[in-house]
Amino acid sequence: MFEPTSRYYGIETVKTTPPGEARVVSYKRRRFIPPAEAMTTLVEHTVVQGDRLDNLAARYLGDPEQFWKICDANNVLRPDELTEEIGRVVRIALPYP
């Protein structure tokens, strides 16, 4: 269902039948963000005017859709937060095993 590069790849799909209903509902189990401190830092990027997270992901990870890995490495849930402040240091890390 999800590509191997997706943050949801490998997460179990569960099925349930709501009480009093005949339909079956499928959903993915909750994704837990790995601890950032367990990741190995590749590089630290200092945000400059015009930086965008998708461009940083393309530059450092080779794929703009991998922006979520940068979010994980910085304990951020809202991606835009990483590039809002000029001068902020953004950590680019190896994927968590």
C-alpha cells in the first residue's frame, strides 16, 4: 500500500468492526517517532532566507519526499517550523535502524 520510502511503510494495517456495524474499517497502527538522539548526524544545516524543507531533503537525502526524516531527526511535527527562523541549525541524520 505504501512505498518503501514512506514513513508508513512497514507499519501494520489493522482491521476492526465498529460495535453494532457490519462494515470493516482498516487503519494503520500509530507510528512512533524514533528518538532523535539515537540517530547519527550526517551534517548540520544553518537555515538561510529561502530555504525549504523539501529542497533540503533533496540536497542532503537525494529525495524531496524524505523531508519527514529531517523532521524526525529534529523532533518536529510541523515541517515548516524547521525553516521559519533564519539561522536555525537543522540536523540531518542517518535513518533510524
